[in-house]
Amino acid sequence: MIAIFSRSISLLLLLVVICCGIYPFILWAIGQTVFPFQANGSLLIDKHSNPVGSKLIAQPFSKDEYFHPRLSAASYDASASASSSLAASNYALRDRVARTIGSIVKYQNGPKAGQLAASDIEKWFQVDKFQGNAHIVSQWATLHNALATAWVNADPKNGAYVDEWAKSHPELVAKFVKDNPNTPQPKAADLAVVFFQQFSQANPGKFLSIVTKADVSGKEVSQIEMVNSGADIQTVFFAMWRQEHPDIALEEVPGDYVTTSASGLDPHITLANAEFQLERVASKWAEILKRSPQETRLEIKKILDKKVEAPIGGLIGEKFVNVLEVNLELHQQFGG
């Protein structure tokens, strides 16, 4: 019995040494000698030898001088990889796409070919009529109550603003409670539609947006203000503007510019997407460096051409670029 027990212990120890020591060591040695870049996280290094991120995991870029990655349903969190799982018919997806392209979409042909539609969206909004009826904001909140509710929940300042409004309009809150007896103590989000209906009546051609300004001490302060132009008008009301102007030809926007990837962490964008962003990126670098936009555009285009990839050496599939690689090259070439 002791001999059997001894052999069992010896065999167990041998398996532990092989599985937990020798095997991992062999894999580590192969990784560090044959595939050191991949084995250490595929990290990209800047000119100061500092790691700036993994080549395989997307990270957010929002400044105009950099190329932006695909949208991420996981908020670019590598520990929470996920897709949006929204069908093409899902209203939330349609609204997100509309908000994404509202401020950047351009006319395809005609006298305004190549020009942004943003200013025309603002002018249309300021007239304050949708399908012949007044008060665009009221109609927006009534037709899309989920979006009105989402606006209230999007920022604590929005909710606080509606709470203050509720205190000064007790009669409207009382009417809401009477019409909705299951909500005897409505919160700001519950009152979203009623709030926007009254706001639109009192402030035609206006919307609310969080604006950041410098106070007397020079410190930046964010507060809610009434606006009739700007990014919020262009994006929030683009879908309604498009509904009223279905015959206007607009430039196509690359699909991966407005959709998320299956993982939410895709580090690549198509070359078409990058070229769609090229004018914005080049214009901003030209402004920063005080150089010719045309020359700057050509230099950045060369960077894209240098970094472009395609499956099986370009034999099949869509051409694409790694966003972090391209932005790191921009940072190194033009300065940050």
C-alpha cells in the first residue's frame, strides 16, 4: 500500500512539474524568442520608448487632429468586450447613426457639392417647423420619448435642470400625475416629454445644450444654455431634417464609421473610413502647424498609404489601417 501511495505521489509531482513548470517555460521561451512582440501584448512604443497601447486593442481618440476608431459598445474596455447587438431595424441604432453623421455629412452633387449640410440643418431648425407644424423640439420629444428621456439621463446637469423646471411648474407636474397615476412622484426622466413640450412652446427654435465657458478666473465651467446652432442641433435633429429632405443627395459615409465591431475593440478601420476623416485631420494639423492644408493632406495621405494593410497580402478583402499605428505616426511626425 505504501509503495502504491508513494508511486501515486511521485506521479502527481511529476505531472505538476511538467504541466506547471516545464510546459509553461517552453511556451514562454518560444514566445520570447520567436514571437516576442505578440507575447508581450503587441505593444506600440513612442519615440521616447514609452508604451502607448496595444496594436490589437482599440482605444478612443476624439481630437480632430487624430483619426477616430470605430465606435465601441464596450467603451473600449478590454475586460468588457461586447457588440451592440442592435438590428438594422432598431430605432436606437438608427438614432446613433444619425447623431454620428449629422455634423459631418456633405452634399453629393449640385451647387453645394462637397459642402457640409450642418449649417442648413441649423437654419431649418431655427424656422421651427416640421412637416408643416410648429415646435420641432416638442414634436421630437413626443415622437421619440425614449430619446427625450435619454437626454435627461445623459448628464446630471440635465436632470437637475428638469428638476428645477418641475418646481416652477407644479401645475404641469400635477397634470402629469393625474394622467399617470402609477407615477405619483415623478422623477426628472419621467417628466422629459412634458418638459420639452412646454419648453418648445415657450422657446421656439431653441434647444438645450451643455456649454463650456471660462469664468472670470479663467476656469472652465459647464452649464446648460439655450442654443439654436451647434453640434447638438446638427446631430440630434439630423434624422428629422433628413425626413423632410429625402430627395437631397448626400455623400455616402463608410459603414464602419457609424457601426460598432463585434468585439467593441477592433483596432482597425477601413481605408475608406480613414480617407473620409482625412480632410478633418489634415485641416486641424495645418491649423496647429500653420502650414498649407494641401501639403499637410498629402503628407498624411502618404502615412495612410504606408500603413495600409489587406488580408493575404492584398489578394482579398477590404484595405484597412491600424488607428493607433497611424495616430502614433502623426504624433511622431508632427509633434503632439
